[in-house]
Amino acid sequence: MAKAAQNINLSPSRDIPFNKLVLSQSNVRRIKAGVSVEELADDIARRGLLQSLNVRPVLDADGVETGTFEIPAGGRRFQALSLLVKQKRLAKAAPIPCIVRDAASDILAEDDSLAENMQRVALHPLDQFCAFQALREKGQGEEAIAAAFFVTPQIVKQRLKLASVAPALLEVYAEDGMTLEQLMAFTVNPDHARQEQVWDAVKNSWNKEAYAIRRMLTETSVRASDRRAVFVGVDTYVAAGGAVLRDLFQGDDGGWLEDPALLDRLVSEKLQAEAETLASEGWKWIEVATDLPYGYSHGLRRLAGDPAPMTDEESAVHATLLAEYRALEEEYSGQDEYPEEIDARLGQLEMAMEALEQRPLIFDPAEVARGGVFVTLDRDGSLAVYRGYVRPEDEPCEETAVQDGDCADAMGQGGDVGVSNWKPSAISAGGTVITSGGHPIGADASDEEDDGALKPLPERLVMELTAHRTLAMREAIGRSPDVALTLLLLKVVTDTFRTSSASGSCLEASVRHVYMSAQAPDLKDSVVAKLVDERHAAWEADLPLGDDAALWDYLTALDQGSRLALLAHCLSFGINALHEKVNPYGAGISASGLTRRMAHADLVARAVDLDMVEAGWEPTVDGYLNRVPKARILEAVREAKGEGTAQLLDHLKKGEMATEAERLLKGSGWLPEVLRRADLAVDDGEEIAEGQGDDAGQPEDVDLPAFLTADLADSVAAMLAAE
């Protein structure tokens, strides 16, 4: 006969007066650090005791119950109740719900205490997020939720934000398919469709860190710290209907502005308003641009204004500040360092005096009538106004020059020597082609697919790349006096002894500054641009440029080395290694002239040991890789990293291919053909074209992301394994 299963008997529950309860020494919780009794006491006072105490009768020496009960499990609740009794918020004899264990039970008190603390299961974070959301949906505010659970309102907002992520992603998180940090990253963009799209893109990627997710969710936005946003002001942008993305989980520098087109319009309108204000000063022209290109003022005469004198009131304030500054310096002159508050006060005085000393310039009204102003944004987002520039065509003509018919040239009609070629106001003229990112506005810049054959680089891209090379050559020529002198001699000898035209040289020996009409946006901020500008500023500060007699004496007194250095610097501005469109009708450069110019440029590049890698050029997505077909991208990776690595990228879409290629080519030293030197470097007896990368032809050991190999054919995987 089968034995009946034994029924389980649970310990009975009863209410026991608080003053009949004591804390058991069998309670295993000994460490009190981090245990908050005060918050639990407040919670019990608000909602009552949610969980009964586990107690056992206290026996005397004869084993008889004394009427007192000890608590092996529930000590923190007992301490919270004790605090309420001490605060007279709970009566000493108040009945406390308890589960009473039989004194003769085989289960030890320590066993009960340990089990209660170890077998509890913490609430999953998602359950907490959804619970907060349910409370809010039922009318409980964020402040009330925070007060009820003893957290800050910011934490409640964060939890509610997490609960608002796309339901599909919350399911992934609930099944441990993503980390909490990744889920937090998705809150930066409220668009559920975009969240799911980004997760589909990164879930099998080698890089699905939180920062990468944030970057993808905000890639079409503009940071609030961007100089355009600083100039306009986020409040103004929001008032105009713009939306701002915020990250509640980490510093976001004010968030991201979602409508770049609106921001650009507000910037343009504010700059135009500033220009209209400046028009009252009487200038002939004002040019407005969010970005001024490198060399915007070349060929323009800079007006020399006189600082406006201080008013009597300003002079008195300046004298008072200076007196206080000198008194503090004298008082603390014997100390090794100033006290902190004195040092801070001296800094305040210096700033106040500097603000008074930086006077606005006053220009000759006659010069103002023919001069102009550039209005743009500074790097920090402040308004930058550059006053006092005169174009050559606006220069006054001498009476004799007018009589002799020479004024046409002086006004810029008979030549372009010294004339700035950048005239933004002419961009909107009829017939002018306006381009954006190297493509005419309105043109379809879709991802072109080709048959895999290498096609010539786009002409606009070649023009931009040779602009980089021209500027780098200028910098190199400027520090190579001997090469510059040889270059000058070559040009003048050719001009003197050749009967035919010698056009096509890479040196404009006039010297006329050659402006780069096609240039990448980062050209003016490149390393070589800064070197050229610094050297130019140093010479300009020393030269007595307003007095021809004084300048003649200065040049005569220079030592030979300084004369050669100055010659090299001046000649460097005539370097023209630019690719230009060939004009078959005679105007501009001919095909043979362009060929000769580029060959001549190679000669000079070899002489100055030009290295475009050292000059700072690298193949980036925006500067090169997105501008060429996929076949060009693969060829670049193949030359730098080998055939196997190129095959790993072959199945990617162009955007992903360009991004991965940028990462792989970074630091490789690879250069496109147009930036390479014509002469070849020799490596172990084999000739390798310069710019093909240091790793070309070497065994491949490339740390590529796993997702790049996910869709490869078995044959490719076998080839890689064999290598």
C-alpha cells in the first residue's frame, strides 16, 4: 500500500506586542554599513509593515516559555520599529505581525536568518522602470514617486526615460540581450523606429558600445556646444521650433539640436542682422560667411586705424584699477606666492584694465568709403568682425595714371596680380555653379555602383587634393632657401632663354599669390597652414611695410641668411601645383601646360623631400573615401593592407566600407596617386611606390570586426585561413 505524502505545516502567525520582542543573537546580519534604518522607518510609518517578523519563543533555564520572543530574521525591520517607538510615533505595546516558529523546531535560528537574506531575489531593473511608469500613469507625480522610494527626482526621470525605449528593445534587455549601459544610450533619441534601426545595425557588430549607439542616434544632429549653436543660443533655436535631444545619464554639453537646417538659417539671419548694423558705419562692402576660407584677405590692403581715445570717465576708472593693482603687488612683493584671494583679485583687475585698453579703431572716413568688413563666426561661437580691407579695384587712382590710361590695371581690369580671387558675393551671380561637398547642388550624389574598374578620380577631388599638396609645398619651400633660389633661377633662366612661351611652370615668379579655388573645408586648419601663417606673421611684424625707403634700408641691412629666408618665404606664395580644368579654347591652362606643371611640381617635391603623410594628410571618410567609387576604396586598402583585408570589405555597402577603410588606413601612410612623389622608395631591393602603405605585401594580421566576415563566401574564408 502506497504511503500517503506528508502534509506541510506552516508556522502560525499572530500579533505580538512590540515590548515583548527582542533581537536574537542568532541573526547572521552583523555588518551595519550601508543599512539605512531611518528610510525604512519612514516607509513603515507611511504604508505599514509589509512583511511579518520571524520570531521564536524565549525559554528559561527549565525550558519554559517566558512570554518574550526573539527575532532571528527581520532585525532591520525591528530596528526601524524601535526607532518609531523612540520617536513616539508607535506605541510600546503596539501589536506587531509575526510568524512564530516552534521552539522545538529542528531548523536552527541561524538557518532561518541566513535563508531570509540569501533567498530573496532582487527586482529586475526593467520591472522597476515599468513600475515607476505605472505609478505615473495612475496620477502619481515624479516628486511623489521620488519621496516614496527615497530617491532623487532625477533618478525617477531616468527610470521613466528607460521605460520609454522601444518595446522591442526592452524585450531584448529583459532577456539579457543588451546591457543596461546600452539601453541607457538608446534614450538619447525618442524615435522608436530609429532606435530599432540602430540596434539592428550594431547588434552583430564588433562595436556596440554605448558611445557608438549614442553617436549613431545623434549623427544627424548638432551638439549644443557647436559654435553655431553658441552663437544663436539654444533658447532662440527652441523658440523657433527646433527640438533638442538630451541625455539624462551622462553629461551631454547641453544636448543635440535636431534641426541643422533651422540652425543654419538662424545663424545666417543673425549674421545678416549684424551686417546691417555695421552698414551704418559707412563701409563700401560687407561680406558675411559662417566660415571664411584660408587666405580670404590675400591681395587686400589692410587699413591702419587709430585706437579711440578713452573718455574722462574711462581714464579715471583705469587709473583707479591700476593704482589698486600696483598697491597689491607692492604689499605682497616679499612673499613667494600670492594668497588665493589676492591672486584672484589681481586677475580681475588685469581683465578689467585689458577691457578698457582694447579700444575700437577709428579709420579715415575716406578710407571707410572704399573699404569693407568681413563678418563671420569665431571658433568659440562669438561674433568676429574684421574691419578695414580695401580691394585693389577700389584703390584711388593717381591723376597721371588716369591720363596715361593705366588706371584700368590699377583697378583690377588689366590683370589679377595681388587680387583676392575670393568674392562670395559673386557666388549668386547668374551662371555660377554652387557646389556642396564637391557636388553641384541638386545633383544626385547617390552611392554609385560600377563594374569594379578603376576610373579616374573626380576632377573636383583632384583639385582639392592638389590644393593640399600645393600648400604643403609652400610650407616646405618657405623653409628651404637653397631650393627656392634654384627654383627661381630655373624660372628666370627659362623665361630669358626660351623663345616660346614658358607657361606651365609650377612657380608664378611674379610673385602672385595663387588662390586655391577648390579646397577642402579643413585646409585652413591644417598643420601646414598654421606653419605658413605663423612664419608670415613673424616676417610681417618685423618689416617696415608702410615706408618704401625704410623697407629698402631694412632689406639692405639684412644678413645673407635672412635675405635668403625672406626670399624663400615670398617665393613660396607663388607655388602653383594645382590641377585645373583644361581649356581647349586658349584661356587658362592647356593640356600640355598642365602636364608640365605637374611634372615640374614633382621635381620640386623631390628637392624639398615633401612627405604628405608628415604634412598631416590622411584618407578620411569626408575628405576622400566617400568621394570615390568602391573600387577605389578597395584598391586603397589592398595597397596598404593586402588583398585579404580588401576582400573582407568587398561585401559591405559603400558607407560602411568607407568607415572601415578609414579605420584600417589610419596611420598606414597610404596616399592616393595624386599626392605621391613620382620618385620611388626602395625597400629590400624592390621598388614600392611612395604612399602605398608600410604594410603592403606583408603577412596580414589585421584585427577586423567579426561582422565583416559574417557574410563572406567559404572560398574567401578558406583563402584567409591559408594565408
